[in-house]
Amino acid sequence: MPGENLTRDEAVARRAVVSTDSYDIALDLTTGPETFHSITTVRFRATPGASTFIDALTDRVHRVELNGVELDAAAVADGVRIDLTGLAEDNTLVVDADYRYTNTGEGLHRFVDPVDGEVYLYSQFEVPDSRRVFAVFEQPDLKAAFRFTVTAPSAWQVVSNSPTPEPVAVDDERSRWEFAPTQRISSYITALIAGPYAVERGELTSSDGRTIPLGVFARRSLAEHLDTDYILEKTRQGFAYFEERFDYPYPFEKYDQLFVPEYNAGAMENAGAVTFTEAYVFRSKVTDAVKERRVVTILHELAHMWFGDLVTMTWWNDLWLNESFAEWASTIATAEATEWTEAWTTFQAMEKSWAYRQDQLPSTHPIVANIRDLEDVQVNFDGITYAKGGSVLKQLVAWVGEDAFFRGVAAYFAAHAFGNTQLSDLLVELEKASGRDLSGWSTAWLETAGVNTLRPEISDAPDGTIASFAILQSAPEDYPTLRPHRLAIGLYDLVEGSLVRVDRIETDISGERTEIPELAGRARPALILINDDDLAYAKIRLDERSQSTATENLSRITDPLARALVWGAVWDAVRDAETPASEYIDLVLGNIAAETESTTLRIQLAQLQTAASSYVAPEHRQAQLDRVGDALLDLAREAAPGSDAQFQFTTAFAQVAHTEAQLDAVAALREGREVLDGLTVDTDLAWVLLTALAAGGRVDDAVIDAALAEDNTATGQSSAAQARAALPGAEAKARAWASVVDLDTLPNSQVRSTGLGFLRAHDPEDLAPYVDRYFAEIERLWNERSYKIAEYIVLGFYPLPLLDDALVEATRSWLSAHPEATALRRLLSEHLAVVERALAARERDARG
């Protein structure tokens, strides 16, 4: 039988044969620490006489019964799929099997809290992992009603999609929870979360008058840090906003939000039982950017209750529509329904920069991707699916009008509730609501790849006015589509010490060159910003005079979105090797102290580190790193006490600190010999500082062990793994490598953290021995490990800091020897593109 990688053709063929009705799933979670018992009863209809298969990633199959006839389990089940032949019109299938808990964040993840020894479980089923818990037709268009019965320790909380029932005692230690059936939903949004979670409860009244119970859950050892009132406040704001704008009441019976350990993603939209990463339970100080991101994530998952859960894509090629819609909807809801009113500035700084990066990789793809199989889905949780799609939806809203867009969405929900759809189903409703033909828009924006670049062409008249103004549009050679854009042109001048917009023109452009006659004859302003207000999806360039103005006065631009656009324009030019990285470093260090938006600050600080470490000419690298480290320390010392900027400058300094004087300052901050007014070196900041000292060779295993003894938590264990892997020298790097590559015991969170530390090398030559080792092992690891663990290894152990011709040649050789189109090949081609881009940027910086 075929393996785990379900293809689209197989899914289409199976859907032509099978129609699912219901699942009864009985789980016993008291059978031991390695496996659990699962009995699945599936009722489905089929073409009489047909054959198909059901998915089940089992440890051991005890019994398979089809329509009352027991089948030979050894013959029909291979641990991945169960072969079904001779189907009737109405069928009942029973699969009695044991399944394995995981520590990879896939399927049913089992975690033992190092603080108190308590066991916590949670499920993560997207994309194809409900089959790790029960037998299932694992594809989104075979919706069914799911009824869970769970036996677990009586002291536990047990949560699923339906409201949690009162448990029935089985014996002195165990109870049974019998959940009511769900509505018809897809298997990937079913959920099971179990363990001694702490819970705080609330409720709200839905637009149709129902009382919706609310729950917020976290591990007991983290519960003191859970700010439930704030989480519920944002939830209620989101409910009110979405129910009004979608004109459809919340479609499920309750809404639980559960913060779970060792989580791979930010969150997951399980119907009525959303799981979040525990990083959103703030045990230490975090940036305002992270606080805002949590709000956006809360509203992103809430938007999915309608778009994704109520109405679900037929196949994963429309994954983008689920995620793009949730990105757009959560951003507009955050901006309009919460105190985070600059959410669109955050979107530009973070999501759009992500989209532009992804869209320039060799793996770029149309927003509507060709998803051939499950591996294709796994690697398409990317900047195209989320951020470019969200950006294009923002543009679509501007094209059809916001009110018409929401009317179309409401009609879409009403027409397809609890069903499956394709993109065309949404476009039909939007066309009805707006009166616009969207076929051309869809072709240009959804079916082609690549990002356009827009740059101004300006000629000056002798009197200093603008003689002519045009916008030039270009496209990459491999993706030559020139698209229509609706955009604004902002004119900025210095007024009483501030750089403010004095005029704005909104216009449509298309083709290679678009004249803007409205600007002819106007006085030339200090700065001209095309794509002002960020209406279009395109990279932009500044003319020479505007770039000079920006470098000298960026901090004086009063509008935070305009500042974010200028930051992004200069950075894009650096990445494209048009502007020297040293000029970007000048821009950041000259203006960053005045940046008020936390996410913009966070992104620029990360890009500053990339510029100094990877994009400047090798002969300038050390001096620029020294300069950046010293400047960030000064900025931290000079920032307002207790401010977000002070905290960000401190953590950014720790990331780049490498000279003896800088490491002395890190040690002084960690040990309390230097105190910055308003800055508390709390548990997590102490780990950041310790990791910096580890990378600098200032501490050893004993110091890391002592820190772990003081913080023997899940976060502490991951932080210690990162610090150990960051230690310099052959022995430390070999130990980090072996702990992940040679062994398969670390949980997902520590695999990821070890990779982060491994790549932290002040001397990149520490990683030189791993070029050959990486390419010798990577295919085996991809085939043997779970998808997420393999991905963490592929990303976390590629010796990127080397950035040399040998790494380029080794990567190209591997790709040449493996021409088959696989997800692994895609990830490695992306690595190669990153290295080649850095080398081009270095060459440009060397020219000055």
C-alpha cells in the first residue's frame, strides 16, 4: 500500500467513493506513558463493491471489523493505512488499535512538567495527524460528526470540540468523559486536550442570544502568570466584531482557549478548542510587539471559526484562503476593535516583509498553489500563504469596497455553512455583492508568482518644480507578470521640525511605465513615497533625494506607517544588492532611538544584525559588528527607563555582543553589577544574557547547569539547551550536533532550541566541519524523523553563518544529485538562495 504521503489524486478518488457520516472514538489515556488505546467506529456511505483505504498511524492494530465481519488485521493494516474492499452502500468500520504519544508536537503530544511531574496532553492534527489518534479518512472534504469518549485520570481536565460533560467514575482513580457529537467538521480541526490544567471561566452572549461558555487553560505551574481577564476582553471584542461584520453568529457551542507546552505553531483553530503556544503566557517581560502579536493571534484563530471551520476548503490548494483571510480579518479587527490601532503598521513591518522575502525565493509559488500531496502542504505554511495572501486580500477589499466585501463574505458563510468550498465559491459571492468581475484580478494576483518593484522616475524643471513624474514597474525575470496596482503617492516636507505629509494622490498604475500628470508643475517635496498608506503589494524604491531625506530625517516622520514603508524600502534595496548594507546600518543607528512602534523596532533590530553579520563586505564585517554592539549598548543605557525600547535594545545587544568589553557589559547586567533604571533582569532575560556569555566563551556547563537548577521548567530546559549549543569550540558543537542528529529523544522544543544555539557562532569556522556532515545525513533524517522534527533539523543545522563558496557548492551539488521535487529539496533551495543573496549584498557593500 502507499505510504503516509496522501496525494491529491488519491483524495479525489477516495471522495468519489466515500461519504462520511460519523465517528465514535473511544480513547483510554491510562494505559501507560508510551501508548494509548483507541477504538474508532466509523459510519460512512460508499459506492457498493468499491475499495478504498482509511488512514491510521498505529503502533499496533488489535482488530478491524467491517460491516460485522472481522478482517485479518495483519493483512489489511500496515501501520499507516487500512485497506477496505467490498464496500456496501452503508458501512460500519471498527478499528481497535494502540497509538503512540509523541514528543514532536504532532498527533497527541505528551509532556511531563519538570516542575511538578504532572502529565499534560494536547492534540495537533493539522495537516494530517488526527490519524495518529484514531482511524480516519484524513482529508478536509470528508466532514463528519465526531463523538469522543475519553477515559483519563479523574483529577484531569478533559477538553474537546464539544462542551465538556460531567465525568462518570470508572474506579477510584479514573473517570470517563462522554462528549456529545460535534457538528459536521473536518478531522484536522478536531481536538483533545487533557491533563491537570488550571482553568478560569467566563461567558458571553452571542448575536443570536445564546450564552457561549468561555474557558482559558494553562498548566498549573504557569497559571499564576495567566492574564485571563485581558484574554477574555480581546475575545469578547473579537466576537462582537466578527459576528457583526460576518452577519453570522458564532457557529459552535463554546469557546475554550488552551495554552499548551512544547507547541510548534503560534496557535491552531480547533473548533471551539483553540490551542496556543505557552510563549503567550508571559512569565517574564516581553516586548509590546509580542503583546500585540498575541492579540492578533487570538483574533486570527477566532476568525477561523467561520473561515476554515464553518466553511472549509475542499483540498489544501486553498489553504492560502483560510490563512490569508484569517491574517486580514485579524488585522482589521485588531485595528478597529482593540486598543492596538496601529495594527496595519505592524502588518506592513512584519507580515509584508515576510511575504516579500518568501516571494523572492526559488520556491515562490502562486498564492493558489499546486498542492500535489501532504508534503506540499507542510511546506506551504509560508509567507505566500499567510502574508502575501493577506496583503492581496487587503488590496481586494480596496478594489471591491469594504462593505461589499463583507456582504459577500456573509453570503458565502450562509450558502456554505458546514460544507466545503473552492476559491470560485467565494469569488462568486464577492462579484454579486460588488458588481465587479474578479476573473482578471484572480488571474493576475492569485495564479502568478513573484513580487513587482515600483520606483519613481522624476525629472526636475529649472525652477525646482517637478517637470514629469512616472512610476516604473518591473518584475523578476523568472516571473515577468506586470500587475495592476491601486496605490497612493505621498508628498512629505519638513514642517516645524517634523516630516509630514502635505499632499496625497491616489491612482491606478499598470504596465512598465505609468505617467502621473497630477504631479507635474508641483514643487519638489523633500520626500516622495509611492505606495503611501501601503495599499499595494509591491516593493518600492526611493528616489535619490528622498533616500537622502529619509536617512537624515526618518525619525521625524510622524506617521508610523509611512516610517515603516521607508524602513522597508531601504531594506529591500539592501537585500537586492542595490544599496550598500553599510548605508542601512547608518540609517538604523541614526534613527532607531525615536521609533515608537514595537514591531517596527523589532524588525529593524533583527535586520540590523543581518546586515552587520551577513551583508557587509567581509573586510568591514568585524568593524561593523563592533560598532553595532557598542551602539546598541549605548541605546539601551540611554532609553527611557522601563520602556519597550530599553528592553529591545538590551536583548538586541545581547544577540550581537562579542568583544571583550561588550561581554563584560553583558556579565555586569546579568550579575547586577550594572543596573539600567527600569530594567529588571527577570528569568527569561537572564537566559538571554547567559546565552550571550555562552556564545562568547565566558561560561561553561557548570554555570548553565546552575541556571537550569534555578529554573527547571520547560522554558528553562529549552533555554539551557540553546546556551549549551551556543558554546564555542569543536567539542561543544559536536555535542549539540550529536544530541539531535545521532539521537532521536529530545522533544521538539529542545530540538529547535539546540539548532538556534548551534548556529550561534562568533567564529563561523566552528561550523565548517558540518558542511559535509549535514549533506551526508539530511536525506536520512528527512525520511526517518517526523515532519516537524526533520524541518527543525534542516533549518537549524544548516551551517549558514559560513556564507562562503564552499557552502554554495555543497548545496548545489546536493540539489543536482537530488532532482526530484520534494519538500526537502525546496527547503535546501531556499537555504542556497539566502547564501547567494548574502554574497551578492557583500559584493555590493564592498563597492561602497
